[in-house]
Amino acid sequence: MLIGPAGAGKSTVGAGVATALGREFVDLDAIAGPYYAEAGWSVARVRRRIEDVGRVAAEREREPARAHAVERAVGAFPGMVLALGAGHSNYTDASCRERVRAALRTCQHVWFLEPYEEPTKSVRELRERCLRERGVGWRSEDGHDFLAEWVTDPFARSLATETVRTGGESPEETVARLAALVNADMK
């Protein structure tokens, strides 16, 4: 399981680890739509709520749907390498936190990916990467900084069995390091 802020490399590293281990890779961001729908959320509803109450409030309202998606994905893909989108490990609602914590307890490795130990340096690099690769800086219209929230959230960090810092390392080096950890545990 890979968690962490946007742009940290969860999808890239996760796909590489899955290949190295001969497992399937699942990116929750790519498959979450039906799970959100089961919880009563759609892209159209998210857009409406953002227009009505703003991005931050809409994301807080959607927390139960994100927690549901995590529960469903963890249950549906045992033994596979799973990457959670940034918001899937960050919650303000205590019941959502406990639901996600319980779901992730079934995962032997939960890696929190970030570039550096220093939060400001991580946020700066991640913002540059997200702007360059996706055209998104992760600041809401009211100035809320989602990247800073995701990097510093103590709850998301508490979910991890290990923090993986990737600064100065190629994705291939990170993949090799994580695959070696899993292989060592299998011996």
C-alpha cells in the first residue's frame, strides 16, 4: 500500500513494485468511481458541492465516500500493490479515520511516500512536479493548501508502517528498495 501527497510517486513506484514482485497494481484514483457511487457521490455531485460550498468544504463532505472506496479496494484486491490517491489517507472525520485505519491494518506494508523529511522542501518539490506534470498546484480558491495538508497530516503518517523518502533517488531505485523489503519479509 502506497499513501502520501499528490505527486509523491505513488502510482509510478507502485506500478514498478508490482512488476518487480509479479503482482497486479491498482491505483485507487483510477477505479474509485463505482465505490464513490455506492456511497452516493458522483463527479457531478462533487462539482455541484464545490460550486455551492467551496472545494475544502466539499472535500470534507466527501470523506465518507473516500473511506468507503478505501475499504472496498483493500477488500477487493488482497495481495496486490495498491496506491491511494492523496485524499484517501487524509480525513478530518474521526469515524472515517477509524474506518480507514481498520482497513489498512490488513496490509503488511503501508508506505508513506514523500521527497524529503523537511515539509517545506517536500511541498515545494511536489507543487513544482504537480504543476509541471498535471497543471495543478493544489491550492483552493480560498487559499487552502492541500499539498501542505497532505504532507504534514499526522493521521496519514500514523497509517504508515514506514515513511519512504525519495528525494535524490530515481523511481527505479525506490522500486528496488521497496521490492527488496517485501522480498526480505517473504524469506
